[in-house]
Amino acid sequence: MDHARLAIIGGGIAGLTLANFLEQAQLDYQLYEAAVDYTPKGLGIWLGINAMQVMRRLGLAEAIYERATHLEALRLMDQKGGLLRQLDLSQFKTLEEQVVCLSRQDLQALLLKGIPTKRLKTGKALQEIDFATQSLTLTFTDGHRSTCDLLIGADGLKSRVRQLLFPTYRLRPNAARCFRGIACLRLPESFRRAGNEVWAGGDLFGFCHIQPEEVFWWSIKQQPKAEIRTLQDIQDAMAHFPEIVEQIIAATDVRSRLHAAELPRLPFLKRHAERRICLLGDAANAMRPNLGQGGSMAIESAYYLANCLMQTPDSESAFIQYEKQYRSKLHWVKQQSAWVGRLSALSHPVIVGLRNLGLRLTPANVAAWQLASIYRLKSV
Ligand SMILES: Cc1cc2nc3c(=O)[nH]c(=O)nc-3n(C[C@H](O)[C@H](O)[C@H](O)COP(=O)(O)OP(=O)(O)OC[C@H]3O[C@@H](n4cnc5c(N)ncnc54)[C@H](O)[C@@H]3O)c2cc1C
């Protein structure tokens, strides 16, 4: 049975970011990933300025900028394509990084490069944790067993580690469905350098370039009347959106570039760490996609946790310190994205009219203040 001081379960964005920091600090760790075919996957991903500041500390910022589209503005539109709000991102230049959108595959591949093969065990899906032993004993579905002093659960939305640690916590079912795709087209000039989102009848559709000829799009359908399986089903479900949405869906290559997922309700988790185990990324703090901060907060929290572990690598007090100092920001960002999610899901025409009026009249510096608070890293 092998032993590591630190074991990380899950090689997604959170686990990989943490592993890169631990590697650079020369700490003893082992990363276990469930996938047997562990090749970089996914469509597009947004990285906010907060995530790019972390990537700068890992030495990966320039490589990401080379592969990404820099976003100059965030644009929110109504059902007819009319502008509800526009936020100029150049106002955050004092934070020295930019908001980008890139292929999730490229990001994962860059993070993977920083991890020696001996640190990574693939095809290892965690099944059980024995808390009774002096070291934690981990059992995987293939029968493999190993021990560790401290465990980090970075195993995503349906985290097994969270299930074992907090068995009463449940994701709540929700009728809403989330779709993502990559379309091969060049957007009209006005959309090209922006992160664009359209709100219509309680549903949303967002899109931005990841490459000059590739557009990453994401969409939430609140109450699909029928099961959505094909691109044509999505086209029909989004028929109430402006014409640009129809063009993007039509340009999507369905064979390899479409992804559908449930969007469960995500109650707050009161604790992130207990019994020598700490949850990270979506396992701890999955949030609605409305602020585009799920991946960025996973990266940011990996940075904070890595710093706590570097200060006290052998001790559970690193987890306590991490919770005490940083959980409040994660909760606040999750609250903000839930609030924006509720606003976007309003569907009664009168309420939507009032909401849209409110959005048009709200001073731009209110949204700018909110984003600046998200983008600023806490000091470590
Ligand atoms: C395949 C994939 C594609 C995605 N594509 C997009 C996208 O296109 N755009 C976007 O915005 N977001 C996407 N996401 C979600 C987004 O990347 C995450 O929300 C965010 O980055 C948080 O990352 P995470 O590392 O906490 O979780 P995740 O990225 O979900 O990673 C969790 C990892 O843990 C592994 N794992 C799960 N259970 C176990 C277990 N029992 N034992 C060991 N390992 C386990 C999973 O295989 C996965 O590699 C995707 C996630 C996945 C897994």
C-alpha cells in the first residue's frame, strides 16, 4: 500500500492547479483521477482576472494569453438583442491581468504539463475512506488501496469525498438543463471581443470567441417541455432568442462539440474541511454558471489552499486556516452568481420589463464594484 502526505482526489482544474503549486513547493503529494482515458477534455472556459493572477504566479499566464481570446467587454442583451448593460473591462487594468476565454482542453493540457507522471495515478476512482486509522486509508473502485495524512477532495460537482464526509448534504434536483457547444464561425464585429449573454423568457444563451473561427457557447433552459437531445431540439428550445443565437447553434459541429448537463440546485455547504479532509473547487463550492466564475474560483481557492499547506504542510491546521480566511469570499461569489441566476430566470413579462428597466438604469459603477471585488485576490 503506497502512502503520501497529501492525496488529491480529482484531476480537474482545481486538483491540477493545486498539484502545480505543491509540485513547485516540492511537497509530497499524490493525485488520483477516476478517468482511465485521462486526455484533456471540455469545450470552452472563462478565466476572470482573479484566475489569471493565479496563473501568473504559476508561470502560465503568457501561455494562456497566447491561446485565448481577450475579452474587452461584457454585454448583456434582451430577447430582441437590445443592449441591457455593457461593462468595459479595461477599467480593471490596475489589476494587471485580463479576462479571457479559451479551450478547456488547452487549459487542462497546460496544467498537466507541470505534473510529473509519477505523481498522477489515473483510472483511480475513490470509493471509500477509512477515517479510523491513524493515516486515512483510501480504497478505489479497482481495489487499489493507499494511505495519506491529509486528503483534498477536488472531485467535482458529484464529489464522492463530499458524500463520505458530509453524507447529509444533497444536491437538489432541478428541471433546468445546461448546454454547451463550440460553433465554427466568425461573429459580427460588435460581438467579437466581448463576453455576450442574452436573457429571454427565463432562459439564457451566452457566447464568445475562443479562437478567431471558433465560438464557445453556453445556454440554460429552465423548463424544457420535451427532452433535448439533438442540436435541432436546442434550436427549437431557443427559438425565442435573437437571430445570432440561431446562427451560432446552426454552426455547431454536433459530433464532437456539444455537451448537455443537469443543473442541480446547489445549497451552501457550511464546512469545507473536517477530519483531515478539505474540499476544493466544485466539490466544495459549485456555483451557477451565471458569473462565469466556477472555474476561476476553483483556481483561486487552489491557490489559497496551496499557500496554507506551504505554511503548515503536515498539519490539519492548514485546512482550518484556509476555511477561516477564505471561505467567506467563496460563499460571497456563490451568492452573487445565485442572485444573478435568479434575475436571469425571471419569466413573467411584467417582471421582466421591470428587471430590464432596472438593469438599464443601474449605474455602471455598481456592476464594476461587484466585479472588482470578485477579481481582487485576497492577500496570502
Ligand atoms: C469533462 C469536463 C468538461 C467540462 N467542460 C466545461 C466547459 O466546457 N466549460 C466550463 O465552463 N466548465 C466545464 N467543466 C466544469 C468546470 O471545468 C468546473 O466546473 C470547474 O473548472 C471546477 O473544476 P473542479 O476541478 O472542481 O471540478 P471538475 O472539473 O469537475 O473535475 C473533477 C475531476 O475529478 C474526477 N473525479 C470525479 N470523481 C472522482 C472519484 N471518485 N475519484 C477520483 N476522481 C474523480 C473527474 O473525473 C474530474 O477529472 C467541465 C468539467 C468536466 C469534468
